[in-house]
Amino acid sequence: MEELQAARARIDRIDAELARLFAERMAAAAEIGAWKRAHGRPVRDPAREAELLARNTARIEDPRLRPYFGRLLETLLVESRRWQGEAQADLAPVLRRGALAEAGAVLPRQGRIFLVTDDGIPAPYVGALAGQCRSCVVYSLPQGEASKSPEQLTELLRAMLAAGLTRSDCVAALGGGVVCDLAGLAAGLYMRGIDCCYFPTSLLAMVDAALGGKTAIDLDGVKNAVGLFRQPRAVVIDPDTLATLPPRQLANGLAEAVKMALTHDAALFARFEDPAGYGDPEELIAACLKIKSAVVAADEREAGLRRVLNFGHTLGHGIEAAAEGRLLHGECVALGMLPMCAPPLRERLRAVLERLGLPTYVNFHEIDPERVMAAVVHDKKAGPEGCIESVFVPEPGRFEFQRLTAAELRARLMLLAQN
Ligand SMILES: NC(=O)c1ccc[n+]([C@@H]2O[C@H](COP(=O)([O-])OP(=O)(O)OC[C@H]3O[C@@H](n4cnc5c(N)ncnc54)[C@H](O)[C@@H]3O)[C@@H](O)[C@H]2O)c1
């Protein structure tokens, strides 16, 4: 009896020590998960797991015990992978008023910061971020969609090379979706990929472009034709920077927020329908972040569910291409959503968009529908047999995928004609 109790006491002590070591091991796994996320590496690393299993199993002297220990380690590896995945999902963006003043905390302490911005971003924001970096080079792009070009990408990469950036340096993107898309892509390509942090300053970038790890430039009139999936090391959102955003740009971002409300959150859409206004921008951004993070966590590479975020984009991208810079991205998305809603909802959406200052009709004398359709079918979302996958919303908070022919999409487009 005494021996039994003594052995049980030993096991209790060992289990307590194992629990402590387990927590320590999982903390290290979470760090590895964060690094892999920042560098776009998959959680699973079969070669490393096999090596770790063989090396540690060999440490058990009694050969009869080795298979037992091997199985224990295998379980540990499975749980560790699961935890790495969860820890990655935990790397939520920082969203706080005044966050830009402390944003430097997310930047690596070692190495240099290559701060990419555009010439429309107020100088105090650039100064605030640059002032928090130990060593910083500022590179300013011409503002606007035209900067998402191969020429501008090459110029940016040349500037990074000329600055002597190394793999331990980091790109900081401060600006709207254009800066995030271009700087994120350049960071992903330079020396096979260096770290990048996003500091979105437009509402559109805060609710959409800075999240989810998609980067791209346009090519030959095709939007986002060339890009990478690559998660940033961190995203810091300071809603105070919206104070200087021109009203048209604010409405542009609201279009993407309405998109998320329509497809995922009926209560959020009701806030847009409230004649008193949609309320606090910080809450609005938080609601959109929640939706986008959930969609991206379920389908990072856009193999399925993430395509829902293209709601309004099929026709929207076509209109954007045909408008040749006269309409903003969000304005085109607003237009593109209307024909893709059930008729009763379409009228409710039209009222919301009008209140937000977004367009709801297209003047087809100025924008050629044939050019819109040519861009739509060339868009990367065109599927086999000429069918184009589109997202349809029958009622707020619900969506369906529809496969439409070009003729069917053209008929939907013409619903936007002003009477
Ligand atoms: N990667 C993605 O997942 C994703 C998602 C949605 C959109 N996008 C892309 O985002 C781009 C559009 O982004 P956008 O609407 O932010 O446009 P943008 O980056 O061109 O910014 C809009 C304008 O606002 C100015 N600006 C930005 N912040 C400001 C501030 N705080 N104060 C004053 N001026 C400010 C900029 O200088 C610019 O002139 C498009 O190219 C689109 O394809 C990407």
C-alpha cells in the first residue's frame, strides 16, 4: 500500500512538472505560429516533425518504451499544430483611437524600416510613424490607383534595393488600399519576402484592404491581375486618421462596409438603414474586421467561402475598368452590388447608398457597357464555359453563389441605367 502511494505521489509530481513544461512548449509553438504567419509559411512542416520525432524518441533508453513515447510525441505535435493555427488566428489587428502614436511597437526592434506611403497622406501621420523607428527610409508614391502598376512596383523594388534593405528589415505601409496592396506585394517579392506591417489610413483599407493578406497590382487594365497571398506581420488601425479623409473617400470605404453587412450581418445593415446614421466609425470598423477575419480564417486562399467578399466586385471591377479613373473602387462596388440583390432589397440598398453619397446609377453614354462587359469576362473571376461566378444576396445577412453567363450579367448591368 505504501509503495503504491509513493509511486502515485511520484506520478503527481511528474505530471505537475509535465503540465508546466507543456505550457512552456505551447508558448514556443505560438511564437513559431506567429513567425510562420508573418512569413506566409504553412503551419505544417513534415520534415521538421519527422526529425523531431526520431531525435527525441532515440533519447529513451529502454527500447520497449520508445513506441509509447513516440505516440505521446505524435499527439503533442498534432496539438501543437492545432495551437499554432489558433495562435495565428489570434493575431488580430490593433484597432484603437490614437494607435498611430504607439504603432512603432509592432515594428521589429532590429533592422531598418522602409516606410511606403503616398503623396496624399498627411505629413503628420508619416512623421508620427517615422519618428518611432530607430532607422527609417520614407518612400512616397504618387497617390491613386495608377500606382498599382508594374512600372511603379519595379520602381519601388529598385528604391528598396538602393536603400540596401536586407531580409531582416521591414516594410511599413502607411496609407490606403493602394499603398497596402503595392507595398505588401513589394515586401513579398523583395529578396523572396521580407516583413511588412500595415497602417491603413483610409476607411476602405481599414475595413477591407489591410486584412486578409491579399496583395496585387493591375496589369493591362485588368485589376489585381498580379499578386500574392501574404499575411502582414501586424496591422494597426487608428480611426483618428479618418478625420482628414475627404468625404468622397469616406463614402468609398463605407461601400465595402455595406458589402460585409449585406452578406453577413443583418443587424449591421439595419444600422446603415437608420436615418440617424450608422454610428461610431470605430464600432463599424470592429464589426467589419470580425466578419472579414472569420471569412479569411475559414478560407485564406479564396478556394471557396472567401469569394463571398467579391460581392459587388464582378460588375464593379468591369465598371471600374471602363470608367478609367472617374469612379473610385468603392463607388464601383456600390454599383456592382445593386443588380446582385433581390429586387425588394435592391431598393433598400439604393436608399442606403444614396444617403451615404454613393452612386446608384450608371450613365451608359459616358461608360460604355460593352467595355464593362469586356472587362468582366477578362476578369480573373471568369470561370470555365464562359460562366462567371457571382455572389447574390436575397436578404441582408444571407448570400448565394450564382453562375451567370455574360448575357445574364449584361442584363443585370443594364438595371443600373438611369431612366
Ligand atoms: N487587398 C485587398 O484585400 C483589397 C480589398 C479591397 C480593396 N483593395 C484595393 O484597395 C484600393 C483602394 O483603396 P483606397 O480606397 O484606400 O484608395 P487609395 O489607397 O487610393 O486612397 C484613397 C485616397 O485617400 C488618400 N488618403 C488615404 N488616407 C487618408 C487620410 N487619412 N487622410 C487624407 N487622405 C487620405 C490617399 O492619398 C488617396 O489619395 C484598390 O486598389 C483596391 O483594389 C484591396
